[in-house]
Amino acid sequence: LCAATFAHAQPAWPAKPITWIVPFAAGGPTDAMARDIADKVGRQVGQSIVIENAAGAGGTIGAAKAAKSAPDGYTFLVGHMGYMGAAPSLYKKLAYDPVKDFDAVFRFPDTPLVLLVPKSSPYKTAAELIAAAKANPRKINFGNAGVGSTSHLIAALFESRAGIEVTSISYKGAAPAMNDLVGGQVEAMFDQSNTALPQVTGGRLNAIALTSLQPMPQQYPNVAPLADKTLPGFEAATWYGLYAPKGAPKDVVQKLHQAYLKALADKTWTARMAAQGIHMLPEAQYAPDAFAKHTAAEVEKWRKVATDAKIQID
Ligand code: MLT
């Protein structure tokens, strides 16, 4: 009886603001996607969702912090392909296990990437950049959001496929890397198509290739996929999603997933995401179980990809 009374005394979730840890600098793609989704999901659950930027080491610092947080339904991690998929294959010592230390809550839509260069760059196509890199090994600088970030991983896959070597310059997120790209301190970078778009339409950067198999005529007219002639079959997109520290209340996970699905029913919102080049997924793939399976499969996939492409922490 005592326990039952006690259980009833618990305030209904969510009784206070919820925190989502974003392990990169504010203003980058992970942050932008997280803030947009947090706003919509927060409205559905009737609580504010606060974004906490805990940047560094390709997202692994923030992920480690989230793994150690109390699984009380108030702290979550916005995770992505890098630190929740590839990191176990890249880092000799990782302070968390993406599968064992987290419960998957829901998956976000995916985003393809674009290869960007400064406005004044001599490279007008990926083929030109590859030719220059072949002639001058390790001379071209690529900015990225940290070791094991997607901008780093995709650049490494690109190097491996193109048979080139570039010099990698790591930042605490795509936003600071992008600032240096605009300023010409770095010569190229892969970034998510959605956050790169305003830089390209605003005339600050040139997009010279896409990582999607299909062209993106609405967002990036006249920009060819890498797979089109330059690197046949090359395809990459970043996956993201929300995770709870292991052992979070199951009903909270379900409530958040349901709130997300309700938010996605707003077609104006999903059309706006699609217009930015964000790739909406079939609804079943957003579910906690499907996302947990996806995470485990990606950790396995990256073991092979990282070995084949010789992606290592320097
Ligand atoms: C990445 O390259 O992994 C992300 O774009 C990092 C970020 O969101 O800043």
C-alpha cells in the first residue's frame, strides 16, 4: 500500500524541463536539427526541451556525459552516425558503448552531405579537386567537426575512394569549421546539405558535389552527385536520433516517440525539412526498436568500413 501511495505521489512526466545533449558547437547541423525537433516535440509533451551543447572529440565527450546521466527521463543524447556508429571502431578507449549504455528513443530523418569550397576556390568540380590532391598529396586542407564526426568520416571515405590524401583540420563542430572555410583558412569540407544550403545560396561558399546518389535539383541545381561519373556508387548520408541513458523509464520513451510521430503529422513542417534536402524516412524506421537495431547494425558496419578505408585516429 505504501509503495502504491508513493507511486501515485510521483509528479506526472514531464514535471520539469527536459535536456537534450548535443555534443557539437551551436549553429551546426546536429544542433539545428536537434533544436527544430526539440521545439516540436516539446510542444507535444507540454514542456520545454533545453539543448545543452557539450562539444569536443567528435561528439564522444557529450555522448560519454549522457551515458553517465541519471536515466530519469530528463536527460537525453542527440546521437549520430559518428559517435554512435563509427566511434567504437575509431577510438581505442571509448568511455561508453552506443548499444549497451543507451536506450534508443526515436530516429530523426537522414541528411545527405555536400562537398563545399570557398567562393574563391580554384576547384569547380570534385574531379578537379581530386586531380589537384593527386598532384599534391596532403597539401589540401579539409575542415571537419572533430575526429569521428560525419564531416571527418565522409572525407575519409572520399579520400579512400578517390585514392588521395588530404590534411584534416578538426574543430568542435561544423559551425566553427564552416567559418574558417568561408574565411579561406581551410580549402574544403563536407557538411550536411541542410545547414550548407544558406551558405551556398547566400553566395559565401560553392557546393561542388553531393553525397546522395540522386541529384538535388531543388536545393543544389547543377551540382552533381559524386556517384555521377567521379566516384561511381559513392553514397553517404548522416543518420541521427535521440537516445536515453540505459534504463530510462519505458513509458517516457514511448511518450517521446508518440509525441515525435504527432509532430511529424504536421505536413508543413516535414515539407520545410524536405525542402532543405532532409530525407524523410518510412515511419516504422523512426521507432525505438527499429532505431536500436539500426544502431547495432551500424556499429558492426563501421568496423568493416573503418578498416577498409583505413580511418584511424591520428
Ligand atoms: C558532423 O560533421 O558530424 C556534424 O555536422 C557536426 C555538427 O553538427 O557540428
